[in-house]
Amino acid sequence: MKLSPNDIQKEIERVRSNKYSQFIKKVRLKNVRGFADEFVEFKTPVTALVGTNGGGKSTILGAAALAYTNIRPGQFFPKAFVGDESMSVWSIEIELVEKTLSVDKTINRTAKFAQSKWRRDDFPKRHVEYVEIQRTVPAGEMTRFRKFLAGKVDDFEIIPLGASTIKYATAVLDKNIENYRIVKNKKNSDVRMYTGSTTDKVGYSQFHFGAGEASVIETIDRIESSPDNALILIEEVENGLHPVAVRLLVQYLQNAAKRKKLQVIFTTHSQEAVNELPPEAVWAAINKRTWNGKLSIESLRAITGEIQNSRAVYVEDEFVKEWVENAFGRYGGGLAETTVVFAAGGYPNLVKVSQFHNENPLLKIPSVALVDGDIYDPEDGPELPDHAYFLGEGYPEAIVFDYIFQNRAEIISLIRQRCFLSQFTEQRILEALQSTRNSACDCHVVFTELSQRLDFVSAVYIRAGMIDLFNEKNPGFWAGVIDFVNEKMGE
């Protein structure tokens, strides 16, 4: 079910090359619910919208829904007779791939709320499946299930779940649901509920489902029942689910998007959901501003002041976070105890996040950004601002691995010890290092590749051990970083 890194990159390239018959490429919000002028660019088939409560995630989700005329604007943006006067200046600009209207180019449309009515001139149609947050409310508390408390059995039919729904819901729930059924009204198929079965084939209705069980089955069934090229919108994808199920559900969404050429957009507060996606697929909404990149939930909390400490350092990803934390602990002279390091996404996102942090009058703790060479090139890129520091040329993973490889003969006993590889001979480890180098793999997965060549021992231990070795042997690499952090944020 899980896509390979290569498959994910192919899907990103499909979006970049506009290989869809219908696709939302970009949404810009002007004066909408506190968004002055912000945009979200959809670079992947599956996009996560993360952020603080009230930050604007659902607003972005609703703006995407407005791209197609078969969605009623009032479903996402109702207007009260008092208090919503600002809607008269709302504007949502949308860039679309719409092959029926333009084969070679994207098209642009603008939705405006003028004269107490939404105006969407010449907007296209598309199947949109909106999976509401109410899916996790117990069936007994929802009015749409009241028809199943009393009624005539002859008015309903019982049908099996589709094969694909059974396959993927079973995978996510880790529970066989082949004996589950759908009960629906013969005259109105929208009136439906699910029935379950125990391992002893004792049946029960959705009134007795767990919230997570009902949510997964309904969500997957609705997606699998949707036509190809549909737009799928999901509120709080993690609601009612165990963290393992959240990861599996996001893997399923990526799989479904590939199979059915879907575009999926979901909101979430779950780090488990974010971790399953590439950085391009994650957009954060913070205080009505948007940021692209794999911001961790902890970094969002820091930006908004929910995490208090004396200093904050923003880096690009989890590898650099571990790298920097190790260096602070080794050379910082107490810096590690007073500083929290947050993964805030690639350049230039982490620079903007740090700037936003420092300009926020509600935050009293300073921050800096440590930019690595994964994206930023000091020769071609703009000069970094005063609150940012360049860590060094090249990819961070490559810097560490290359040092270890180049000095492998001298430090092999330390590699064996620090990376918890005592079950292997030094010769076996040296051969695995050489084989990994020969494979010329993506540097971002180099530790995983080495793990595979050593009988799948923990890549986490290998990475941590090599980071520790690199930092121990290269104090000069970190001297400038430590001085910069202390200078900008006070010793």
C-alpha cells in the first residue's frame, strides 16, 4: 500500500507537468477570514494543511472546494445576518488545470462575495467528496441515523462492501472487515449506514462501532466509490484514530491518489500524518499566514508561544535537528539546556519562520535559523538575513556520511561501537560502507541503505552513531555556529 520514494517523486512530477485532467494548482486568499493576501500552491497529489487552532486550515480547505460549481459556497462560508459584513471584500483566486477548457495552459478564476452573493463566473464542475469531521461522532448522536432506529426493513437493502474498500480498510484497521455490509434506503442511497461482524460472525450495527472504525471504513468507502480525477477534502484526518492507523491512512491516501488520479487535501494536527509526506506536501497556516515545508507540530507551538524556553533554533529537517542538538550538547557549554531546536522545513521557509517568530510581539524568546546546503546555494542565492547562519556546503547527510567513509579505516572500531554494530566484523562493516557508496543512492536515504546492507539493523542507531562521530572529530565545524547562536541570542 505504501508508495516508494521513487513513486512519490513520480507523482510530484506529474503535478509539476500538469498531467492531470483536473487539478487545483494554487489558491490565493485576499481579505478572507483574516488572510490579508496569502497563497497555497498544491505541488503534490496529497496535501496536508497543518497549523494552530484558528490558524486558517479549514478556510484554505473551503477555498479549494470553491473551485468547482457543484459545491455550494455556503457549505464552507455561510453568511450570518450580523457580524459577517467583511465578506463583501473577500476574494479567492484559483489557478486550475482544466483540460476541457485549456489543454496546454492552466486557467485562472476568481470567486468573490459581492452583493451578498458568491460570484463564480465560468467555473468548472468536478466530483468533490467532502469528508466532514462529523464522521467520528457516534451514530446514536447524529440525526441522519435516526431512520435506522425505527422503520420498515423492506425500505432498505443490504449490500456488501466493495472489494477495494475491504482491502484497504482492512489494511488500515488491521482487522478483517470482509463480512461488513452497507444498509441503504432503496429510494435514497444517501441514507445509509454500515453493519459489522465479530470474529464469531455476530453482527452489529454502526451504532456500536468505535469512532475510529466507523471513520476509516466510511472515509475509504467514499473515496473508493468516487470517480477517478475526483477532489477529496478531509477534515482532521487523524480524528478518532490510533497513531499507527493515522500513518496507514495517509499511506492509503497516497496510494488512492496514484491509482485513481485523485487530488486529496486534508487538515490535521497530527505529526504522524505529516511524517508520511514529502516536504512539498505540507502547508502550515499560522495566524492567517501560510508556510510551505515540513514544519513539525512542535515548531508550530514554538512560533505561537505555546512552548516556552530561553532560545529557539529553526533548522530544515529532523536529520539536521539531531545533528545540531548533538553539537550543542557536546560544544555548547550549557546551550543545549536553554535552547530548543525545531524542524521548520526547507529554505527559505525556515528563514521566514524565524523572522515571523522574532517579529511576533507576543514572543519574548529570540530565534535564529540555521540554513544547510540542501537547497540554499550561497553563490547563487540571496544573502541570508542577520538571524540566519549557513551551516556549510552540500547536503547534511552527505557531509556526515562522506566524512565517515573517507576516514573509515582509522575509525572503524568507533563506527562499530557507536552505531551498535557489534554483531558484525569490522570487515563486514567496511564492505557495507563501500557498497553503499558504490550505489550512489540519494543521500537522504544513505543510512537506510547502509542498514539494509547490514541485515536491516536500526538505521536510527547508525545515523545517531555517525552524527556523534562526525561531531566529535570536527569541533571546528561547529565553532562558528556556537558563536553565532550565543551572539544573536545572548550567552
